[in-house]
Amino acid sequence: MVRSSWSKVRVLPVVWFLFQGIPLLAIRLKPCDLAGQLYILDVPKSELPLWLCIAEFESRFNTHVVGQGNADGSRDYGLFQISDRFWCAPPNRTEYYAFNDCNVNCTHLLSDDITMAVQCARLIQKQQGWTAWSVYPEFCNGTLETIDECFQPHNATDCATSKMDEVKGC
Ligand SMILES: *[C@@H]1O[C@H](CO)[C@@H](O)[C@H](O)[C@H]1NC(C)=O
Ligand SMILES: *[C@@H]1O[C@H](CO)[C@@H](O)[C@H](O)[C@H]1NC(C)=O
Ligand SMILES: *[C@@H]1O[C@H](CO)[C@@H](O)[C@H](O)[C@H]1NC(C)=O
Ligand SMILES: *[C@@H]1O[C@H](CO)[C@@H](O)[C@H](O)[C@H]1NC(C)=O
């Protein structure tokens, strides 16, 4: 699967977002931004290519997407398109709602702060494996785009924020 060449995008904007408290304006994450944020949220580096693949094919890296395609009327929320049938509480009463295993309101999974979405996605992955995502067998079970570029050392100006040294390899 040939995908867009995003690996050269740098992690720098994450520095801004996480450490300067400046709100992220774009709702569509750059892949390396997502990689950096996942890493900071303790996702193992070895899993990053897979999470990026899933986010790409589920939401095209858009945090605010609510999918409506499911036959039972259920919806999928956010970056990892998490179902409101089993994992989060939908904003309105629904027929299909069964559990809220992530103990979160679905709308919180649409936030620019991806912490809740990541925690919930990891819980799903632990319980059900990668096949919990329908895009996995077709798009993400094979050779994945490397994330190495996201973590490579950059020029001096990029390394100004010392807290990101570990992520950026300064
Ligand atoms: C929930 O209900 C409100 C008010 O009825 C409506 O405006 C909103 O679109 C509904 N949200 C969803 C996700 O269906
Ligand atoms: C979810 O939203 C409801 C109101 O709609 C609120 O009462 C509840 O505390 C929220 N739950 C969480 C986990 O934020
Ligand atoms: C993933 O790929 C491996 C090797 O090609 C295959 O054996 C396995 O069945 C695949 N898993 C899924 C869920 O598609
Ligand atoms: C920044 O790094 C790139 C390659 O990583 C290099 O080509 C470029 O010359 C560097 N720029 C500066 C100002 O050092």
C-alpha cells in the first residue's frame, strides 16, 4: 500500500501544543505529531507504526470525525473511530448503546487533546487485539511506513525545548 510520504514531517508542533499550552488549531494531525503525542502518552515505539496506520485509515488523522456508517445506527468517534456501542457513552440516548467500557463520554474522544482517545484505544487493543479495527487486516497488517524520521535529530533551532529532547533525539 503506497501512502503519502509524511515521514519527514517534524514533531516540533507537538512541543508547542503540549508544553506551551497553546491550543492546537488544526483538527487534522500530522502523522509525526501523532507519533510524538502517542510516545509521550507511553505508547511503545514499536506500536507507533500500527497506531498511525489505524488512525490514517479510520479517520485520516482527524480528531473530530464522527462516523455514522454502522448498520445498527451506532457511531464511531474520533481519531481511532471508537464505537459508542461498547466503549463510550453517546451524547444522546440510543437503542444500541450497550457498555461504556472506557468510562468516557464519546464527545471527549473528539478532543484535540488525544489523551482519552488514546487510553480508550489502548484498552480496546488490549482486550480485542488489532482486529478490533476493521481497517487492520486490509491496510495495517503488513509492511508499515516507518516512524524513524519522526524521531530523528533536527537542527539546533528545533531542539530549543529541552523537554522534547528524548522524543526528538536532540
Ligand atoms: C443529541 O441531541 C441533540 C438535541 O436533541 C441534537 O442537537 C444532537 O445533534 C444530538 N447529537 C447526536 C450525536 O445525535
Ligand atoms: C458525561 O456527560 C454527562 C452529562 O452528559 C456527565 O454527567 C458525566 O459526568 C460525564 N461523564 C464523564 C466520564 O465525563
Ligand atoms: C496478518 O498477516 C499474516 C501474514 O500475512 C496472516 O497470517 C494473518 O492471518 C493476518 N491477520 C489478519 C487478521 O488479517
Ligand atoms: C537542517 O538539517 C538538514 C538535514 O537534516 C540539512 O540539510 C540542513 O542544512 C540543516 N539546516 C541547518 C540550518 O543546519
